[in-house]
Amino acid sequence: MEYLMTYGWAILIIAVVLAALFQLGVFNSTNFAPKAPPGACQVFRPNGPGSTQFINTEGVCNGELPEYVAQFNGQNGEQIATPISTQGFPVTGQTTWSAWVDPNTVPYNEIISDSSYQFQLAGYYGPIFPAGNGAGVELFSGNWIQDPTVLSPGMWYLITATATGTGVVGGTIVETLYVNGAEVDTLSAVAQYPVTQGVIYIGGFPNPPLNGLMSNVQIYNTSLSANEVSALYLEGIGGAPIDLQNLVGWWPLNGNAQDYSGNNNDGTATNVAYTGAWTSGYSAP
């Protein structure tokens, strides 16, 4: 008792300091892992953008963690505009959208969307939608599917959505939503939207944009299988695209908005910052 009375406060203070350091990620092993600089890994298309013959990756493509990630603060006009149009996904309706996201505590976060609202991939934090605080997607059908699992602030998630069927109005479209490589919901519905030339935005269009961190955005013109989505997650936040033949755009957001798919779909960033202080809350799969 005499020992505890004498040193108890010191022990308590040390415990509080250690807990604070742990919360800040000081003891997170990812802080000490090697980081890949911007452009360390990219897709090489020897026959030019859009070609698939002899396509391969080059550089450091072993899944190293990125040096930077994109930081969005949920402000109007904060986004990355890409030159990709939804016209690239007509008729067959085959597409996959994927991004690593660390959301902040705001009710609604647009992850990727287009200016015609045919395609929307979003993360929620707050009960703005009946399904809860999870992730959601709407691709072609006009119907949202949502994961009721709460997306906790300060945690990284891989949010992936696929669509298969037809993008023609009146046709059947099947949307599937994945969180961290696992299927959480699927929906078969009638496509309601005509194919337009909506421009695809990273971080939301026009409002509300993402409030949080984002990394490794990938878009495909095919519907990845459940096994492929799982493999994409297991690669981790620094993983390369899983299907080069059908890759439309790849934005690692590692210090810039350039497209490293070899298709020259570089983004134009507006009021988007890049931060190296992102590893807290990330655990490698």
C-alpha cells in the first residue's frame, strides 16, 4: 500500500501516456514499413493507351505501402475530375469500382460518382439512410444497396462495387457491394438510367464530397468475381490492379492524381491535399 501510495500516480500517468501513443499509432508496425514513392508501380502498355496486347506492370509492384494518400475535408468543390465518361460502360453494364477509404465523422461521403448520377459509390457515417452507417452503391439501376455495418472513423476499408447485366433502360442489372473483400449485399433490379456522358469524379460530385482519406482507386470495364475482389483486398492498400486487361483507370493517389493504368486518364485535383500521416487505423489484411 505504501508503494502504491507513493508511485501510484506515476504509474497512472505512464499508463495514460502509453494509451495515447497507442491511439496515435506510434506502435503501429505500418509506420515503420517501407513506403513506395509516387509512381513507383504502374501499368505499361507498349501499344499505347487502350491497348491490351503485352500489357504488364513495371516498377515496385510488390504491395509496398504508399508514401501518401489523398485527404478530403468534405468541402464544396473538393474533388478529382477524371476524363473518363460513363459512355465507356454502355449496353453490357459490366463495371467494377473500388477504393480504400478512411472516413471521418460526417453523415455522408461520396467516394466516386459521375455527373449524371448513373454511378455512385459512397460511404456513410451517420444514420442518413435507413440501412445505417455502412457503405452503399448505385450503378445503373436507380436503386441503392447498402451495408448496415458501421464504418468507424479512423479506420481503413476497401469499398468495392460491381455491376453486371445491361446498362440499357429496362434491362436487368445486378449490383454487388463488398466491404474488405467480403460480399455484404446484392441487388437485381431494372436499369432506370439511359447511358449518358457523365464525367466520373473521385471524391464526389458535386456535393457532398468525401470527408476523410482515400487511396488506390481502381475502375474496370468488367465485373470482377467475388474471388478477384477478395484477392484485391488481400493485396492491401498498396496493391496493384487485379485485372490489367479490363482496367480503365488506376489512381493510387500517392502524392498526385495521375492515372497509372497506362490509359492517360490523369485526374485534375481541386483543393485536395496529400498526407503522409495516414497509417493510424490501417491494418494489413
